[in-house]
Amino acid sequence: MSVTLLAIDLATVGTVCLLAVVGLRERDRPGALVASGLWLVLAVVAAGAVTARLGLLPIRLALALALGGWLVAVPLWAGFVFAYTSRGPALTRRSALLAVGYVAVLGLGLLWSSTAGETAGGFVQVVIAALQTLLLGVGLFGVFLVVRAWRIDTGLSGGQALGLSLGGICLTLLLFTVSTLDTLAAETIPPTLSAVLATAAFGFATSTVGAALFEDAPATGPLARQSVLETMREAVVVTDREGRLVDANAAAERTFGIALGSDAGRAASAVVGHDLDDLTDETVTIATPGGTREFDVGRSVLTDRRGETIGRSYRFRDVTDRQTRRQRLEVLERVLRHNLRNDLDAIRGFAEALSDGVTDDPDTVTDRIDAIATDLVEIGETVARAEQVMARNSLECELVDLEVLAAEVLTGTDNEAVESTITVTGRKRPLRTDREILRTALREVVANAVEHSSPSPTVAIDIERRDEGARIAVRDDGPGIPARERRVLLDGEENPLRHGSGVGLWFVSWAVTRLGGDLAVRTPDEGGSEVILTIPDRSESGR
């Protein structure tokens, strides 16, 4: 019997027992209770080596105890790291049961393989080797998370990281060699077992007692940052120094359709749909799964403790509604300042002419007054409809049969001489959207087409159903929408020198934006005008 090895084993037992007491005392801290269980397992393994060296326990039982300890210690080590750093899988009852089942299957397999000897089949040996390798990988992953918590999360000091990594490597790699021992033929406890246990105990002791392991758990930083990110309404995207996607909060996942499991590591610009290296202080327009949206984007450089750039974070604030409100104010200001004032001036002029008896055709003047007043009433009704639609707090999505909806809109036109057609291409399936907003917008487009066409207008509605939504094109045979009107609408702003003449198309633009879609206006070569509404199909998630 080697007195030195016995002394080392005794010191190991005392050290890990002390650590287990510390873990129990700090059991309210993240990972402390799991760490206490880990150190108790190491204490049992070391105590088995002591009793075997004293001749109180058969060598083969002590080695079997060491093998069983390795099987239990590695999952406990991984569980401690997951809880302590708040990285990796969450510790739940289900994951604990899976770990217990895995250890039991592997332990029984190793026991049967060692007792069966050459009678154990080759397939069984391969399966056991694969299970051992998987357990090895779990342990090394725990070491990786410790190093990450030190280098990236900055939640661990160098001493804590070094001690924990040393203990984790000993558990994972060196205790792994115990599984290769022939426990039935061994005649002594190998010195490597004592060295492994002593080194692991030393590493855990220096990180726990000397470096105050449980005073400030590194999980605090990631948990706090994650909590803040997940509660933010703005979409946040994090990239590495190469511009690859590293992380995104829930708002970003909803806004840009990000799936971190598959999108992490891809170029963030491709995932977001906009070149992140070409951002300016101006509002940017990005085509998202929920439609074209406008964002104010803030950028921050991420640095490590040495001040070196390790990545960037981008905050996307959706200002689409704000931009729409600004447009509404501009249009309403123009209605009051230009349309209303000019039309009232015209009415007053015609009324004065009638009152003074200076007109030769009173009926014509009366008709002009009536037409102007009717136009003002229509503008007022359109503004009221726009306010009613835009004032709704949320969309009321339902499945809408677009062909039936288009037929309803065409049937509701005031002009009975309208010649209309409806064409549907693609899969004939309902679109999930807000029926009332879409119906009102489509009715406004059709009414505008009928009003500005010939006495017997022709209106065609082409519906193209796509996987991601629908494209609804309304064509007429009228004079077409003036280029100035199209420019103002597509630029999205009015001013005293450049403004439209009505409210209808603005209302359609706001309604389509509210649905998360896009609006386009074009003049076909064969004449007339074409207004195109692209509406996304909103899923049950409400995206």
C-alpha cells in the first residue's frame, strides 16, 4: 500500500466533502445544488479508493464504483454548467429523467460488456462506444461554456474559469479512461485515478473557495440581457465581426421571420433583407414577411474587455404607423388648405353671381355648385372612412374568399353600366386578412376607376393567389392616373408645391399598409390605369 496515494485520496475526500457543504449552503444560487451533488459523487469515488487501499473493499468493486461515478459525474457537471452560466439546455424534470435513463443504459451496457467479455457482440460494443463518446462530448461542451462565460459573457474571472475548466476536463477526459480498465482482473487501484480525483478537487476548490464561485454567478449577465431583449418592442439583431447573425430577440424573429436554429451563422443582411453595412441616419424601407415596413435603425459596436470589436447590434424601430400618421396630417392639411378653401371660394363666387343676377345661365351655375358640394361631401366621407379604419387598435383577421369579395365590391358600384370581369390565377384558397379593411380599400379603388372612366366603364380585377399572399390588380379604361399623382403617392409625402388632388388613393395606401401589404400604381401601354394591391397572408400567429 502506498502511503502517498492513500494521503492524496484522503485529502481528496476531505476537499470535495467541504465543497459539497459549501454547495448545500449556497443552494439558492444557480447551479449550487447540482454542484453539491457532483462533489458528493466525487467524494464517494475517492472514499472507495481509500477503502480499497486499506483492504476494506475489493479492488474490482472500487473500480466499478469509479466507473459508475464517472457515468454520474459527467451529466452532473454538464447540468451544473448549464444552470450556472444560463447556457445550454434548460434543466427540467424531463431532461433529468432522460439523463438518468441514459446513464442507466450506458452503465448496464458497460457492466454486461465487462462480465460477458468476448461473448459480447460487436454491435453492442459499437453502441456502448458511441454512448461513451456522446457523454464525452457533453462534458467537453460544459468546459466550452465555462470558457465562453469567461471570454465572451465576462461573467467569470480567469481564476474561476481555470479552476472549473481543470475540474471539468479531469471529469470528462481522464475519468473516461476508467471505463477502459478491466475491473475483474485489476489487482490495485491505479495511481491515475488518485491523480484525476485530486486534480479535479484542486480545480473545483480554487474556483469555489478561493475565487468565491457562487457570489456572482455568470448567469446573471446573460439572463438580465436576455430578459431586457425579450421585453423590448423593437427588433434587435446581433452580428459577429464578419456580419453573420449571432442572436435576435423575439420581436426580430417575428418581424423578419428569423429562425435562429437555421439562420444563425448566415449573413445578417440576407436574413433581414437590407444591407446593414449601408445604413444611414434616414428611415429605411425593408420588405418583411408581414409586408413592407419602415424602420429607424440604431447601431452599436460590441467590444470585448480589450476594446476589440467582436460584433455589432442593430435596433430596428418600426415607424410605419408614425409615417402613416404624418402622411395623414399632410393630406388633411392639404384638404383644408387647398381643396376645401378653393372649392368654398368657388361656391361663394357662384353664389354671389346668382345673388347679383350677373349670370346668363343660372342652371349651369347651380349645377356647378351642386357638383362642387358633392365632391366636398365625398372627400369628407373618404376622410371619415380613413379615420375609422386607421383608428382600429388591431386587425380582425379571418379567411376571405377574394373572388367573392371582388364580386361584392363590383356589385356595389353606383354605375349600372359598368362592364366588369374577375380573373383568378393560382390556387383558389382563402386569404387570411382583415376583411373589412381590404373590402373598403378595394371598393375605393373600383369607385375611383368608375368615376374617372367613360359613361360605360370597363373594370377588370385580376387576382393572383400566391403562397405568401395575394396580388390584386384593378384595371380600368379611363384616362389614367396623372404622373404627378403617382409620384406623390409613391414618394409618400406632400408639400405646398407637390400634392395630390384627392384623398381616395391615399386612403387605399394607408389601408394596404395597415394590412402589411404594398401598393403600386402604373399606366399600361394599352391605356387606362392599373392599381395593384399586394396583401400578405397572415398566419394564425398574427404576423
